[in-house]
Amino acid sequence: MSHCAIVGINWGDEGKGRMVDLLTEHYDVVVRYQGGGNAGHTVVNEKGKFALHLLPSGIFREGVVNVLGNGVALDCENLWTEIQDICAKGVAITPENLKISDRASLLLPWHRDLDALEEARLADKKYGSTRQGIAPFYSDKFQKKTVMAGELLYPEHLKAHLADLLEWKNLTLTPVYGAEGYTMEQLLDWAADFGEKIKPFICDTGAFLRQASAQGKRILFEAQLGALRDLDYGIYPYTTSSNPVAAYAPVGSGFPAARIDQVIGVVKAYSSCVGEGPFTCEWFGEEAERLRQAGAEYGAKTGRPRRVGPIDIVATRYGVETQAATSIALTKLDVLSYMEKIPVCTRYELNGEEIDFFPFPAVLPEAKPVVEYLPGWQCDISGVRTWEDLPENARKYVEYVERSIGCPIGYVSVGPERDAIILR
């Protein structure tokens, strides 16, 4: 038995979905343990190209059970839309291969409203929210003001609970933001529509995971976003509102006794970032646009152009330490093939000194990148499938990154397709 977490090392969008899709061949269960519909995992396989926002990336593997754990922000509306879209492309989704924790809290319609209202109020000081309701949801969860998915199975209890929450939430929507409040009729209609649709999938997933583990089944824990967006360890306040770190996987999955044997950290061969906040190695202008075009760097959820730059060794090493990564998957190496020289941000300059540690978030905006260059390979490597067949300079680049971040690179991705991978 071996349980594994696949996590992001940087700002998110590292390519976790393609790695989960690849490695689920060796696992029986895939669990999403935090986050909601605010990010996307892109998967390319024989069925097509998919952008998953809530569904675990193991949904395409026959025989794999996919679980949405109690730590997930469960958006019934978007989840049902996603299920329909995936099923329409020939993927079977049933209560046999998708299970939703009865302890997962529901993201209610007013959470998206409050997210948009607060971002509008912040104006040029906004945090870069995707306006999917994630921050208001987790705020309400910690105030014990959310509805658990299991409550959908008890209609009278649900109705009374929603009435209490409605009275409280309208005190914020209307007096504070000047927005229109909700009615009980609206809430009950929403619950009857989207809540009813997901009811067949709701169960005690904690019991399921414990039993699966006892039977020797292998569990893969799938994170959303990356270490630098973690609420506690990221670039606060420009973070998500949950914990994408591997250490949270047992808690957010519903299996707190789980022992994680491997942590595969996913790192892009260059840097990309969606949203606001300090991004020390950021490029601008023509240089940035060329890299963005080469890597198709546009948000899977928002479509927003991602901020891009060279790989940031300082931030990546911090992410490796935060995630306790045991190995690394380096993705999108093929994107760098157009470069004559490959830039690498090796250190930061801060207050006139060069540092090699990731500083406290408050001083990050003052940090400047110290960039070195490695020779490029300038040829198409998207068809390469063995380490030996990679150009020498491509191998040297991978080995340089490996030494610099202090973690072995076990996988090198040279394309989005499932088989476009080199195993080391």
C-alpha cells in the first residue's frame, strides 16, 4: 500500500491535472481535499481536452473512485454543470466512481455575490479573486455558518438551518453592501434544483477511505493551486482561503489517519502566476508575451492571461520545503525550446544584498530577481520519450534545477498529452 499527494510547488497552474491523470493508472482512489471551483486542472487524453474545476482528475480512469473530501468548497451548481459536460463527451460519472463527503460544506449562491461585491469595494487594492465565492465560503465555514452536504438528506433540518443562515446573511448583503438580499423561496428552489441532483453522490467518504486503505487500496490526494497560494504559508493576503499543502491532505480528505508515503511536487519549467500579489521574476512586454503564447498561458477557469517569467529557484525551493516533496514533476520543458539562452532566477536582491531564501511576504514587493542564463537547445523535444534522447542542454537544465531546489526530478513533461512524459 502506498498513498501519494500531488501538489503544486509554486503559484498554481503547474500542471497537476496532467500528472494526476497520468499516475491514476497506479491508484485506486483519487481525492480532492481542498479548494473549490476557483482553479482549473487541464487534462488531455484520448477523449479530448478537459478543464476540470471541481471533479478530481482521476475521473477519466475506469475503475478509479473519485472523492470530493470535506475540505472542498462544494459548489453544487458548477459541479453539476461540470458533470454534464464531462458525461456529454463519453465519460461515465455515477455514484460508483464519484463520491461526495457528507461533511463537505455547500458553497451557497450568496458566497459568489459577496466575493464580487468585496472585490469591487477593494477596487485597485483587490486580491485577485476569481469571484467564485471561495473566501466568503471559508469565512462562513470557520464561523460555523455553512450547510453540510449531508443536510440535503434531511429536508426539514435543512429548511430550518437555511432560515437561520438567511436572516444572518441578509444583514451583510443589504446594510453593508447595499445589495439585494435573498428570500427563503429562492434558497429552497436552489436546494431543490442543484442539491437534489448531487444527493445520489453524497455518502460517508471517511468510512469509504478508511475501508479502502484497510483493503490495501492506493489513494492519490490531489491538491488545487500551489504552496505560494497557501493561506498560512503563501504570499498572504494574495492567497487562496484554504491549505493546498500536502500536510492538510489527510484532514481535508476525510481520512485524518492517512499516512502519505510520497509527495510529488509539480513545478513548471518556467514561472507563471494568475492573480495579484508579488511575483519577483515577472516579465513584461514582448518578452512576456512570447513566453505566454508559447506556453498557452491563460487561466483554465478565468481565461485571464497568466503572468510569466523565468523559473524562480528561490520560490521553488521554498515550495519544495513547504510541501515536503519527495520528488518533482517538471512540466512544460518543451515550451522553452525556442530560447537561445534559458533564464533562471537564482537569488533575490533585497535592500542591497543578495539572498537565497524566500522572505516574509511584506517585503517581497521590494525584491529584485538575480538572473543567470543556461544554454538552450533550440529544437523540438515534444516527441522525446526517454531521458537519453533529450538534447544535452535540456538534460543539463533539468539537472541544474534539480540540484538547486534540492529534490530529485522524477518526471519531465514535454507536452500536454498523457504519454508526453519522460520517466527518470
